[in-house]
Amino acid sequence: MSVLISIKNLEKTYDEVHSFLTPKKEANHVLKNINLEIKKGEIVSLVGESGCGKSTLANCILKLIAPESGEILFNNQNILKFNKKETFEYRKKIQMIFQNPYSSLNPKMKILETLEEPLIIHKEKNRYEKIKEIISLVGLSSDDLKKYPHEFSGGQRQRIAIARALILKPEFIVADEPVSALDVSISANIINLLLDLREKLNLTILFISHDLNLVRYLSDKIALMNKGKIVEFGEVEDIFNNPKDEYT
């Protein structure tokens, strides 16, 4: 398999102000010399405690925040050097599934409008046909397109959020703890849906999670983060059965 995402020597620092009365800035080094490769078709899980830098790394890959230094290569192109037009095209190829399906969908928009919006922005044709195809792929029906988010359960809402992420036929998906707000049985259905979609659509997925059992079931490889560094990266069974790093 060829490499889809290659991250080289990535660094990100935030300035922290400790209080309003003493506005002294202090550098918070969030990402420290991150190196990571994700091959096409893989599911790589990013695991670590809260505050270790997982979401910051994901946001750098999504080009939502800019690192101070390093490279992020997508199909051998450095996305950090993209102009506005190149970034616009890149956003079609990489999408995100958010953590909470209750807050990630606009409550005032029908599902049809939610799924149609990215197609309009990117001037796609045959929009309704594409919407019907994707809503069927996530296990919902065309009748559901007429409804609002509040008419669905949490699991159904997350299926809609997945459909929205897939509507532009991206190559790469960032899934940021997409089942943490759902109960166990529904979570299992969503995870199996992601595995099924990976096969059908040839997706590459970066899966962010705290749940080690879930990660072991879902992933091809695991990247373990601690205090802004990837301390270990490898095949799932190697990480679980023969960890090299003390933190792991």
C-alpha cells in the first residue's frame, strides 16, 4: 500500500495566559516533533490521555490550524504550502466525523439540506442522486431526508453525520471519538458501519479514541501519544502484546 498521509517533524506551540491580572504568556508545546505515516486503506488509531495533543494533530491534518514547523504530505504534496484554491480542493478529499451527533448537526436544517450544503459549496451536479446513494449506504432511507435532527436517535444522528462526511467522496476521514456519546450496543453498530464503509469506499481513517478495546477491534495500527509526542507506533497486536515504551 502506498502512503496517503506523511507527517514529518511537526511542531505546534500555543501561548498561554495564566490570568487576567497577570497576563504573562507562557509557551505550551502541544506537538513535539511528530512523525507519522498512514497508508491508503488503513485505519490508524490515535490513542492518549486528554490533553496529550490528539485533537491538535487532527486539526493540523485538516488544515484548521497551522503548525510552526514540519510537513504534512497528502499524496506527496505538502498541504501547508497550499494556496486557497488548493486548500478548497483538499477539503473535498479529507473530512471529519465529530464526537457528538447531538451538537454537530444544525437543528434548523432538514437532513436533505445538511447533506446538500457541501455539494452546493463544491458545485457538484446530480446532488439528489448522490444524497440518496449515501443515505442508503449508512442504513437510512430517502424518507429520512425530510426530517430534522431531533426526530432521530443518537445512533441515527451519527449515521447522518457520517453521511455528511462522505458526501463528497473523500479519500481520508478523521473520526474524533465518534462513538463516545453513544451507548455500547449502538457504538458497536457504528463501528461495524465504519468498517463496512472502509471496504466499500476504499477509505483511509484516522480514529481518535480512549477506548482500548474498541481500538484493538477496529484498527490496523496504533499511534500512542503522551505529552505531545508519539511514543509508540505499530501494528495493533504488537502494541498490545509486546509494547516497547514504558508509557505504553
